[in-house]
Amino acid sequence: MPSTSISKTEYDPANRILSVWFVASGKRYAFEGVPPETVAAFRAAFAKGRFFNRHIRNHFRYRRISGDDDP
């Protein structure tokens, strides 16, 4: 099911980096050390925003990669 808060995700299993693009801000963040099981559950979740807030946000180190306001 599409999410109203998350527009796209990509996962690099070799480096365990989950990239998440947010609808409202257009920003992309990379979350480090995310296990493949968590990514699979996230992608299968009915409410992706809720799953993200409960199981990914504040659980993994992250950094902002890009956003609409970048040059």
C-alpha cells in the first residue's frame, strides 16, 4: 500500500543502509545498520509511516542525504 508520508525506499543489503524519501519535505535520509528483516517488515507493513516511527526512527543512526531545497 502506498504511504502518505514516505514516497520511496531503497535498501543496500551489503552495507545495511536503508534510504527513505519523505513526501512532505522531499528529503532523503540514510539509516545505518538496518537489518534485512526490519526492511522486509517495513515494506510489508500496512501503515509504513507508523512502522517507521515505531521501529526505525530513533533506533538507527541516520544522516540527511538530500532534499528539495538542495542546489
